[in-house]
Amino acid sequence: MQRKFLKGVAVAFLIAAGSLFVVSAAEQEVISDGVFIGDKDVSGMTPDEAKAYVKGEVEKLGSSAITIQMGDAQVTKTWKELGLEWENKDLVDEVSQIGTTGNIVRRYKEQKDLQNQSSRFEIEYTMDESAQKAFVDSCVQFNSEPVEGSCYMGDDGRLHVEGGTDGLKLDVDATLVSLKEHLKDYEAGDTVIEASVQRTSPVLTAEMLEKMNNVLGTATTDYSASSWGRAKNVETATAKINGKLLMPGESYSVTEVVVPFTAENGYELAPSYEAGQVVDSYGGGICQVSTTLYNAVLKAELQVNSRSNHTMLVNYVDPSKDAAIAEGLMDLVFTNTLENPVYIAGSAYAGTLNFTIFGVETRPANRSIEFISETLSQTDPSSNIKLVAKTDQNVGYFTQVQSPHQGLSACLWKNIYYDGVLSETIQVNSSNYQASPAIYEIGVVTSNQALASALYTAIGQNDLSQVQSILANGVKESETPATEPPQIDVPQEPDPPVVVDPPVTEPPVVDPPVVEDPPATTDPGETMDPPEPDEFVQ
């Protein structure tokens, strides 16, 4: 009797529970309580609502952007473009059946289990690995070499610097690992991944260049008395040197930078010496540029590899402080032996030529240096003259084109002081300057053969007083010397006078300046900075 009663109760319970589920299903089938998809509680959702939610999550993730940043460049793809696919598309059907399908006992048990512990299900995805690899590989286009920093002289007279960037090389494997590490979490939202790179730093960084504002050495000379052509050459050559950044261990050749001495390279005709005479050639005056730079280099204490003195003295620096250059013959070469780069700033304007060498000052603050020129011997050229016949000038033309140059032997000393006390004296160089006579040009063009012959004879004998006498007093035809003058082409004049009275009776007596930059050879290609022929006042 008792068994029948219990059986009846169980049947009644199952009938009641069954009727409950039937009613619920009849009203609307929903997902049981305690069911989650990811972090989303989908309890009470209809299967259609759950599917809509999952599709929304898939689309949200698929449209999310992933950016790989490499230096200043970047490349972006969406998850969908990287091959994102929803793998377990039966997910909603699966969660919809929990506690809602099967026999009544199973449904009851699943419902009870959900009351004690919720069930969590994940949206499963797949990715296209080849698309990921291609995405990373596309960043190879951003590989770059290091870019050195640069510097320039501002209008404020100070050194200004710009940048310097690292060279980048993509590490494909490491970047791909980073990408996959991010993808495995399947989190929606735009993301930036830093590419793994190998960096190569430039030698010249902005940080280094900013330290180069110390003046290591500076020198100034005056070219205000130069002719227009010579001044133009000084300014042209200075501009070619200005702005040079010299790295540690790097050598610099002045001649290599300023040649060729041609009109096409910006040079003008200006007086220069060839074979001891004044001629016009392209580039006259540039030795003043190399000389001024030499003095700045000495003060900066860079290593001087090659330096030559002029054949004759120059008037813009002391003996042994000059540095002559001549294409293929003489050069000023120096090396940056310092630990940091140096910057050479040059300017030539309104007759003032300056070179300043900037760098990082590492010399002790209590240390100072000076350079002393010492004359060892001298040769007086005052009694020497040289007469030159000018076959393109008429008789009466008489001018001094070169003042006498004193011969001189000199050396340059470097004194080093600490706290004003002389510590060391070092010989820097030695120089020998040859004596050179005053040079006069005499016009010899005339139809008076007796006069021409007499002038040629006096010029050949280098007899200045005789030339002056002939020009002052003339000659008679009967006084024609036995020696015949060279045949020259002269303009013919009818019935020329026997005697001419030239306007010049005495050569000018002046105190000539030291003539600069003589040639060391008769090589016609050499340019050696002549003096101004019409300028003889020091």
C-alpha cells in the first residue's frame, strides 16, 4: 500500500514538472539560467537573440584594427583581413539545449546543476596564419639605414643642430610571435603592436651635436684691399669649405675641395705669379683662404698632415703662419684627432675672412696656448730689380708690377701654459721665403727702330737707369747700338719722330707691401695669390 502511494507521488511530481516545462516551452523557449557565452550572461535569451549576440561579437572582433608600429611608420589590418573565422557555429544550439531537452530527469538535473554552478561557453575562432605572416612581412618596407644628424650656422652666429635617426631592421620572427600572442586572446578593440627591430644608431645624434657649441679655434684675416676678382675668389673658396663636419679620424684636403680653378667652378681672373711674374689666372687669392683656415686648425689643435709655406712672404699673416696651396703641388691637409666631430664654419664678407672650428671642448680650463713666429735670417732684396719688355704696350708705358720681397727664414713655435705659467714649447714648422726683386714693365712698341733697339738693349742688361734715360731723353738714329733688337710686330706710323718724350722720367719711389703667394713652379696651372699690381702701400 505504501509503495503504491510513493509511486503515485512520483508520478504526480513528474506530471507536474512535465506540465511546467510544457507550459514554458509553449510560451517561449529560452536559454536556461546560469548560462554564459564568454562574459555575457545569455540566460533568458531566445536562441535567435543569442545568435544575434554572438554574430555581433564576431563582427565586432572582425572589424577591430591591429596596427604594427615600426619607427614612425605603421601598417594596419582588421582581424577579418587576417583570416578570422567563427569556428563553433553550433554554439547557440548547444547552449539552448541545456536544461531544455531530453527526458524530464535530465532536464531537471541540468537545471539544478546550473543553480549550483553556471556554465560558460566560448566563441571559438580560427585564423589564417599565412595572412598573419604576410601582414608582418609587409613591414620590411620600413627597414632603414641610420640617418646622421646635421648642423648649420645660424644667423645668431651659433651652431644649430638637426636630428639624427636610428636605422631599423625588422625582426620578422619576433614580431610574428608578438602578433600571435595578441590574437590568441580574441579581444575586440583597436590595438597597436610595436614591431621588434634591430636598431643601428647614427654616429651623429642630436644629443652629440648639441654639445658641439664650443669654439676650439678661430682665425681672421683682412682682404679688403683686394681687387674685385681676388675678393670673389676668396669668397668662393670659403663657401666651398664652410659647413664641413669632420668626423673623428677623418682627414681633410683643402685643395681637393676648392679645385678646379676654373670659371665654371666659380672663380674669376685675378693677379697671380707664374715664373716670378704677375699674370692673371683663375683663382688668384685662395691661398689666403687656406692660410686663415690653417691658423684656426692650429688653435683647435687638430693634426696637420701637410702644409707648405709660400715661395715669397705674404702680408696678411706673420712668417710661418701661412699655408700655400697649388693644384697638384701643395696642399693643406689636416686630421680630426679628437674624440668628437668638429664643424668648420667659414665666412668671407666685406673684406673680413674668418674660420671658426666648433666642437666639444675637452682641454683643461687652466690650459692655454699661443703661437709665436720667429725670424731666423733675412736677405735684403732692395737693390735687385727685373725689367720686362711689354710687346703689347707703346713706348712710354712704364710701371712697377711687383715690389721687392725680402728673403727670410722663419719658424713657428707653440707655447703651452697652465695657470699662465709656460709649461712647454714645441716647434710647429719652419719656412724659407726667397728674396725677389722689384719688377718693372716697359712698353717697347714704336715705329722708331732706334728707340726700340735702345730700350731692348737696356732691358736686356737689366739697366733701370738707362731705361729711364732713354725714356726721358730719347735717342738719335745714329746712336743705334750694334746689336739688333728682336723683331717685333709694331704698328707703322708715317714719318715718326726721332725722339719721344715719355711722361715717366723716374720710377715711383714707394714703400711696397710684401707681395703674397708666389708660385713654387713655372707650371702654368698653378695659382699662387698675387698682390694687387696697382697697390703698393702696406
